[in-house]
Amino acid sequence: MTKKSATAPSTMADIARLAGVSASTVSRALAGSPLVAKKKRELISRLAREKGYVVNATARNLRLQRTQTIAVTIPMGHESSQSLADPFFIEILGHLADAITQRGYSILLQKILPSAEDWLQQLITGNRSDGIIVVGQSTEHKVLERAAATYLPLVVWGGHLEKQRYCTVGTDNVGGAMSATEHLLNSGRRNIVFLGDASIPEIKLRYEGYRRALQRGPKGTAPSRIVPAHLTADAAYEATRAFIREGVKFDAIVAGTDVIAISAMRAIRAAGLSVPRDIAVTGFDDIHLAAHAVPPLTTVRQDLARGAHMLVDLLMQRIGGVETPSATMPGELVVRESA
């Protein structure tokens, strides 16, 4: 009989025998299960390192019926030309990548151009991930509602809508937009317009916050007015230029996003006007570019790092069978030179 080489990797049974436990306990300990006492987990981990035992992740995942992958999906029903290179997506995807990989999971990233109402159901039944994070509701609220009725490990970055079934993480869009609008009113602006696409739930909520602030505004405040603008920089620029050419009197813009706001400021300058002397501008998001815009942009900050970790934390709970509630973070008004 040949003897096993002293340098050959050990098996799980070897580690179990040395630790005085069952093979299933070794498996749980090396997976970090709290069902195994901390000291016993540390002993088993040390023995595994010393004996060169490496977990067969593929076999373990097959046993657990897990893929050890999280799907991060971005639906673009509202704007097919919007790129994942958009500054907002770059920032939140970076934070999500950090949070997901810290949990030992891989990422399946997909940009979806919804051509059929079963796109999310197809992603679910494809069994390529253990859970799904959807970044932005886009035009897919009804699709998300249907999926949430039967699929638990689903969390969405977006605005919390009345009576929705799916779990969201997001910012207080109404309160954030109210604070930006009130800041403009307090600085003496009275003809304030909203620039954005209210078909998107988050933007619709921001428009509602703007509208409420105007209703409470001082005497002489003009009624609310929305100037439709898509989320891409070029489209927002053209929408602002066209509105300026109409000759409507206005002295401030509450923009639905920072990209829209920065594009609006570019259009205002192109029309020979000054920000903020002629027209003040506020945004929403506080992307990195906001502080470096010309002039630096007053905006409502979303804590995207915290939000990304909350998305992953809630999804992990849902993968474990816990039905979590939605979470809403406060927005923070960051005052800079554009307003």
C-alpha cells in the first residue's frame, strides 16, 4: 500500500478527524456559519490552512443549490441611449461591487432594454444568480410588482411608492427636492421650473417635493412648471436651450439629476446668461462631477456608499428567507455656487 505524501492536500474527512467533529461541521465552519462556535471555527480554519485543504466551491454550491452570484440589473425602458458610463451608474456600481465581493459573491451585470414584460421573470427562472438587485425602477414598476409577489431575493434602488410590494432602498426624494426648492425661494427666486422626466418614479417624487415647496412659497411665487428632459446630457442640454428660446420668464431650475443640472448650466451659458446671477440651478445626487462643475453645483446628496451596502445587506437577508421592509435615507442639501 502506498502512503499518502506528507505534502498532499488533506480531505474534509481528514480535517474532521483532526478537529474531532463531523464533516458537515467542517463544511459549515469553513463557510463561516454562526451555527459553529467561534473557537471551533477558528480551530477548523487553522487546521485547513496547515493541511492545505481548499474548499471546492463548485461542489459546495451544487450541494447548497447556490450560484454564489448576485445579478445587478439596470432596466432602461425610459432611456435606451443612457449609457452605463453615466456618472451616477459608475458611482453606485462601484459601491455595489465592493459590497458584493466583500460577501464572497460574484457579480452578473446586465443592462436591460425591456422589450417584453417577462424580462425579469426570465432572469429569475434562468437560475444564474442567488438574488437580484435592480438599479432604478425606470418604467418597470408593474414588472417589479409581479416579480415581488413570488420571488423574495429581490431589492431595488429607487423611490418608495405607495402600496408597493417590492423592497426598495433609496433617498427621501420628496424631502430632498423640497429642501433644494426652499433654498432657492429663501434666496429670493420666485420663478422656478423643474427640469426632468417625471415618468421615472424617483424623478416624479422629486417633482412632487418641488411642487409642495412652491405651494408653501411666499407671495409672488410662480406656480409649478415642469420642462420635460431626458436623463442624458445632450438631451437635457437641448431641452434647456429650447425652453430658453421660448422666452418664458424664469430665474431658477430644480433639476431632477446632477447630469441634467450640469447640462442645463452649459445651455444657460451658451445662451449668453449667467449662473447663478440670471438663473440659479440645483441638482440631485451629488455625483463627483458636481463639485467640479462650472460653477460648482448646489445639489441634494444621496449617500450611495451607504445605499449600496444597504441593498446588499437586505438582499442577503432575503436570500436567507427574511422578508425585509424598504429603507429610505435622508437627502442632504449641499450648497455651492450655482445657487
